Amino acid sequence: MSNFFICLYLDEDVNVLVADLLKARGFDALTVRDAGQLQASDEEQLAYAVSQRRTLVTHNRSDFEKLIQAYFDTSRTHYGVILAFRRPPQEIAQRLLVILGVAESEYDTGKNTRGEPKMISGILMGNWNISKF
């Protein structure tokens, strides 16, 4: 594994099995439940993710798009939000593994899979949506 590592924070609406599947593959995935943040507001969830330098994974597109826009508008830093359509936990985990693998590969080589300069900022800045697969 490289020095580059995306740590994930799974929102309350994401099945905890997703975190278990990612951890089994060696990735850092923390659930809201394990962090003791159950029933916190969306704003509090994002603030917690930021405080822990984690990328938030959620199914709650409408609320988090607004929150991310507010972060951009006020020049606040965050570590990304991945907006995922509801799918079986195994499928979500597989899609996240693709993202994590591509991000690490691009960091290690300095180039993406097409040989172009690396472009991982979209993931980290929250402009990427795993539903595009």
C-alpha cells in the first residue's frame, strides 16, 4: 500500500457491512455507529468526517450536495463526499474498491490508467459520484 490512503467515514444510511467488506481488504472504513455519532445531523456528520480527515460516503445526495456547496462557498476544507446510489452492500463495497484502487494507482504512478497526469482531486473534493459506473 502507498503513502496515499483515503480513510472513509460511512454515513448512518450506509450498511455497516460495506465497512466490514472494505476492512477485510485492508482499507480504513469507519461507520457512524462505530464512531459513536448515531443520530447526529448531516452537518455534524460532515464536521466529524472533516475533523478525522475522512471522506464521507452517503446515500443522502440532496442534503450533502447542499452542504458541500456551502463548504465551497465559504472556502472550508473537507476530505470529500462520495454520493452512492442505494445498492446491495457487496456492490457498493466493490465500487468503492475500484475508486480506492484507482486513486492509489494514480498516486503511485503519477498517471491515470490512460497515461494522463493523475486526477484524484475530484474524489477528494467531492465532485465524483460512484453511480457513474
